[in-house]
Amino acid sequence: MSGYFVIPWRRRPQGSIIGRVDVSAGAVPPSVQDGADVARSLAVDPATGLTSADAAARLQRDGRNELRAKAPEPLWRKILRQFQDPLIYLLLVAVAISTAAWVAEGADGVPVDALVISAIVILNGILGFAQERRAEAAVSALQSMTDATSTVLRDGELGSVPSAELVRGDILVLNEGDAVGADARLLSAAALRLSEASLTGESEPVTKNAAALTAEVPLGDRTNMVYRGTSVVQGVGRAVVTATGMATEVGSIAEMLDETREDPSPLQKEIAGVSEMLGIAVIVIAVVVMAVTSLVNEISSVRDLVTVLLLGVSLAVAAVPEGLPAILSVVLAIGVQQLARRHAVVKKLHSVETLGSASVIASDKTGTLTKNEMTIQRIRTSSGEVELTGVGYRPEGDALAGGRPLTDPALTREVRMVLTAGALANDAQLSCRDGDWQIQGDPTEAAFLVAARKLSGTVDRTQQFARRAEIPFTSERKMMSALVAHEEGIAVVSKGAPDVLLQRCVAVQIGDRVQPLDTDRRAAAMADVEELSGQAFRTLGVAYRWVDRPATDFDATDFDATDFDPADERDLVYLGVVGIIDPPRPEVAVAVAEARRAGVRVIMITGDHPVTAARIAEDLGIVGPGATAVTGTELDALSPDRLEAVVATTSVYARVAPRNKLQIVDALQARGEVVAMTGDGVNDAPALKAADIGVAMGITGTQVTKEAAKMILADDNFATIVTAVRQGRAIFDDIKKFLRYLLSSNMGEVFTVFFGVLFAGFIGLAAGSGEAIVVPLLATQILWINLITDSGPALAMGVDPEIDDVMSRPPRRATDRLIDAEMWRGIISVGMVMGIATLLTMDIFLPGGLVDGSDSLEVARTAGFTTLVLAQFFNAFNSRSETTSAFSHLFSNGWLWASVGLGVVLQIAVVHISFLQTAFGTTTLDAAHWAVAVAMASTVLWFDELRKLFLRRRGTGS
């Protein structure tokens, strides 16, 4: 034996009943048949389940266990949808107008304007389609992470499979917290209760059993059936799957339901509002520009009218970032994938917005703030106290007495006996796989196995015993005992609640002697227990006695409680008490400090003892020294007003019931807090659903909580929540970055055209141009700017690394606007500078105006066109932060540099390649022209640097 007792598992022979599988809908409902008969009709042995090959064949034949989804959208329709946009309709109108004018004028040559606008429409459609496909791929990848799973018996082994792969005949194993994956007939049930509210509307859990019904009854009365979409709230059971997919009761309901429309998130609504406002504003501006252009210039031909119309249409299209929804979806999808790589699986893209706004994190203790690895840290015996170092299930650590290595022989003997007895009265197992130590069984019992390995010689001593019988722990007895055989005889070893155990003890171990447990020694033992309890340790006492019974009385392969004589658990010898604690995760204290720095309040809600909860909360920095926990009983006694006052100041709650968690969440939300709430049990689901961000545990969480939550922690670690909050804030910052960039750049185009038309004579545009209609930029040039400057840099900013310290500011309030007044001021001022720089560039090269130049309108317009393009690329670096210099973290975003570099190459091409010159009305520029264009474009950068410097100084009060 390895020294740890393993109850032999008698595995039945694998295989399935050979015979024809009855997959037809029988005339007799399964609820009125015996469970064994139902299993037989489905050709499955309940003891072993289906074979993997049989399950795969049934899945292939019957299809996946999924409700019928809406037919996938055809590729052609997805492509066509890219052109179903009012702004695209405007461009198509522009194509029609341009083509009609070309025909009216004799169809001489090719309709350049119409062809160029058509090409831009097609390119925009391709970019939109590519962005949509990328977002769909990201969402699909995330969906696979949150797919429901079910526990089934296949090939004689228990395993977890995706619920979508359940087939008729599968043996479904149900445990508390499981979501039922298919309709099934119960074969066995122990204290099994299910919530069927989602199916029947019955609010109370329904008690289930495996007995056959005498007649067919309504759905809510079928106590031997379980149905897809319901959940186990208590007990365990096994059932054979009788229906999957659309054949389930939920499937029959789905047949009658219309498609549900999901309400847009606040972020989506705000983006839509901004787009609508811009659309109205720009259409007004476009109409004004067309009117002013018509008044300033003499309209004498169809060509002149077409020029004015194309200008207005192009300005409207360029000023509204029509690709914004697609870019937003891509950025959110990429951000959520980044969160998933950090072990935080967000189920819905737009939940990222709420995550970044969280102002309170309400966390469970066990497994989230702590390691969920019970560890023995203190051992008290008659001769003193020993501290065991090391935490968790890795058996590494030392035994210290008074801070020094343990050397006292008497104390060493007592401690070894405590750990030996605790390891023998034990059903847990400890094993090492690939360097990773794992346990099976109760964590408290496993703590004895780990501790025994830390004290030299203890495991060797344990291996000298063989267990012969046991009386298991129960909540009524509060102790466990085992009969163990040794060459010296039979001994009973017991562990349990110290007060209960001491009542059965008559002696105490002191060194190698057994002394009577008199009143003073009994009081000293209880004082040790109380002192450890006061330090938030869970205490377990350990005792033993030799019994006068021969080892031959027991069957070593089949031991049970019937081999115990009740007298065996009396007249015990008390060995000592151990102090056990679930140690805090070392990274959580850092994460709590980071959350507090970010203005996020952390509170602990646990069912543990108030003293333990307060101790762990203090160790983690959630509360200060001396803080106490509020219990669920105390919460129940509070009025709503008083409850709201209590949650405003209390950060530790202990001994709480599920309803108390919901109370706390509701009270916090009533105060305007955005609450992230963690949970793992089925009873946590209501609170998780009520919270702004419900966070389920990926490892220990039940399927019900995972379905109720909006985020799943793949590592069950609190620090991951804080990391997710940081990432959520960074994603929200990235959204603001590309909005700042798109809107300010588009404002630059609007101001360039508007003021260019309004002040055409002032800057020399009208003098000697030879054109009937003089405009600063051609329609095709505006569309070109929109094409090369919008998508690439905006997407690159959507994955921009963190520039500002997002955790140095308080959470975003629900009333805060996505684009606030300060941001609007920046957008308009930068757009104004962009327009001025563009028009001044043209003025420099044009005869007359403020600066007397000597170039043609074609050269000046090309230089202004180039200046506006380059200014937008400079603005891309400006837009990475509202206050931080563009030169900070300048080279941290390679994607941004790549998109800007590509845009510059394309602009050079459109200026210097002849067929592009014809299409976009450009001409070749020399080095001097390029130098002026670059210098004038850079004024956008220098202006914004000065603006940011002012904002920084204003922010620091200097």
C-alpha cells in the first residue's frame, strides 16, 4: 500500500447490450415505463453507458443536440448587406448623376468620376465584409469556450462531453448545479430536486424519483423525467437520454417562438446616437455648402450642377464614419479574445463596456480570494506548538517550533502521532502527476496527507498500518474513525470537532507516555482550540486508542462501519489539535491594492465563519485591522434604508445565505454602483444574474452559474477579475481613441470644403482658375481620403497598447458620456486646424490670396489634398490619448505604423502614377511641394501637443 487507503472500486465489465436501438417515438411514454425497460429499448447498459463508437454513430445519424437555428445567412446576402447603408445610397446616386451627365455631354471618353466612385463603393464594401467576418470568427471562437457540458457514462467511464453531442441512450449523471442537457428518464435519484421554472413556470424546485408513473400526466407532474433547460438544485441522479435537439420539450416550444430581438447595449445606443447626430449635422452642412457654392459660382451647365451635387454627396459621405459599427465590433471582438487569453471569458462583446465601469467587486472567498487548498499551519499538543510552513497541496515545507527547526523529542513524537492518526482516519488521496500535486476527496482530509509528508518519518510510520473498518464523518457525529491494523495490534484513530472528540477522551499523550486527562489538562486543550479559532483557523482534534481485537476479525478488502463496536470510540487518548486554513492567493493582495487604486471597492461575501472571513479580508487588504464581518442573520434584520447604509461601509459579509447575496447586490445597485459579482454554486445564480457583471468560476462553478454569468473565470482567480477590469478599461479607451481620430479627421474634411468654398476668393482659389465651379477638393479626392485614412489607422488604434494609466482614475459613471464636452472641443479644434492647414497650403501655391504663389490650381489642389491626408496620419498619433504626448510610447503600436506607412505609399501613388492622376484629378508634386505639405500637415501634431500640455497643467493645478 502507498500509505493512503483506497477503497477498491469494483468496475463492471464494459460493453453495451447488443440489439437494435429503438429510436422511434414509442406509443408508450418513457415516464410510464420502468427505467430499465427504457434503457433496454435504447440498447444501453446503465452500468457502462454507450460505447464511444456507438455514441458517434448515433450522433451522425440523429444530428447534434441543438435547437434548430436560423438558417445561416448566405454569402451573397452578407456581401449585399455591406451596401445597405444610406451613405452608400448617396454614393450610388452620385454615380448615377455623374453617369447621366457624361451621357448628356455626348459620352465622350470614359466616365471617370462614376468609375472612381464605383470603385470606392466596392472597396468600402470589401473592407466592411472583411471586418464583419473577422468579428464573426472571434465571436465563434469565444462561443466554443462557453458551450455547455454534461457528465455522461461512456465506455464504463465518467466523462464530460459538450451537451450538443448528447445522444439518445446516453447515461446522464446529474449533480447539484448541473444544467440538464437533454430530456431523460431517471434511473436513480437521491434527494434530487430540480428547478423547472424555465419550462413549466413552477417557482418551487420539484422533487424527483425514478419510480414509473401509472399513467401519462402533464409535464409538470412527471417526477421521473428531467428536461433540457432545467437545473439541479439538490441531490444526485442518473438518467437515460430519451430525446435531443428539437425533439425535446424545449424544442417543441422553440417551434412556436419567433426570433427574439436583443436590445442594444448602452455603448451601441450611444454610438448610434453619435452617428445619427453627425449624419443630420453633415447633411445640413452639405446642403449649405452646395447652396453657397451655387451662389458664389455661376451654374451654367449640367456639368456644373453635377460638380456641386457630387461635392455635397461626397462631403456627407466623408464626414460620417460609416465604418464605425464594423470597426467597433472588430475592436470589441479582439479585446474579448485578449481577455480570454488572460483566463477571463466574456460571453457577450458589449459586456466589456460594463466590465470597465465596475465600481464594486463582490467576491466569494473560497477558491477565488483563497487557493481552495486547505493547509495545516499549526499543531498544538501537550508539549507545545509547531508551525508547518508551505501552503497548498505541494508537500514542501518545514516544521518549526518557536521559529526554529523542530528538535524537541517529546514534541516531535506528539506531532508525528497527530499527523499519523489524521492521515489514517482519512479517505482522501494525494498524488503527483507531471510535477503537479493533486487530491481526490475532502480538502480538509487531504491537508493531513500533505502535512504528514512535511515531517520526516511520518509517512513511513503511516505505511505500517492497514485500515480494516471505518465510521464516516457526518454532520451529526462531527467526527470520523477508522480501525487500523499494525503488527502491534488494532488501533482506532479518530479526528473531528475538538469539543466532541474531547468528550470521548479519558487520557492525553505526553511524549511517549499516556497521562490521565484531568480537569486542568482538558481546560488547557480547550484553550488551545479557542486560541487557534481566534486566529481564524479551522480546528480538528485527533485521538486514538489500542483495542483488544485480533486482526483476523476483519476482511481487508471489504471494510465498513459494521465492523465497529460502539465501545471502540470511547476512552480515547487525546493527541492534539491542528489549525487548518485556506490560505489567500499570494497575487490577490496585489490585485486588491490595484483595484483600490482604480477606485474599485472590493467586498468579500462568504458562508464561512465571521472570524475567518475578517482575518482573510485583513490579510488581503480588503479591510483594516480590527474590522468585523456582518452576518446574514444581521442583514435579515435590517430595513431597506438601513441595509443601504450598511453596504455603503461594510466590506466583509459572513455566514450569508443566497438571498443575502441578492440583497447586497440590489442595495449596492440602488446606490448607483456597477457591481461585478462572483459565484460558483447553483444558489449564486440569482445574484449573478442580477449583478451588472456576473462572474462564474470556470473550474469549480456549476453549469447553471456559468449560464447565468456574463463572464467566466477560467482559473477561478480574483486577480483575473482585476486584470479583466483593467483590460475592459483599456478597450473602452481604445474605442475613444478611434472615435477621436475618425471624428476629428472627418471634421477636417468638412471644414476644408466648407471654408474653402466660403473663402475661395480670399485664399486665391477663384482667381484665374479657369473652372466654372471652384472647390478646394474634388469629390473623388474626398472619397479617397475617406478610404485610406479611416479603416486602417482606426482598427490599429482599436488594439492600441495602454497609453494612459487606466487604473489611476475612478470608474466611469453611468452618466458619463462616451464623447464628453472636452473630447468634443478637441475634435472640433483639431478638425479646424486641419482645415486651416490644408487651405493655407493651397494659398501658398496659388496666385493671389494671403500668400502670392505661382502654381496652377491643379498643383495647389494636389498639395492641399496631400496635406489633408498627411494631417490625418499625424492625427492618428495625436488621438492615442486625450492628454498624453504623442511622443510617449511612440513605437509601441506596430499596426498603427504599418497602416500609416501603407497610407503614405498609396498617397504617393495617387499623386505620381498617371492613371490615378486622371482618376483623382491630381498632378505630380516636386520636393518643395512635398516639404510644404508635410510641414503644414504637422501643425496638427504641434497644435495638439500644446493643447495636451495645457490640459495636463490644468489637471495638476499648475
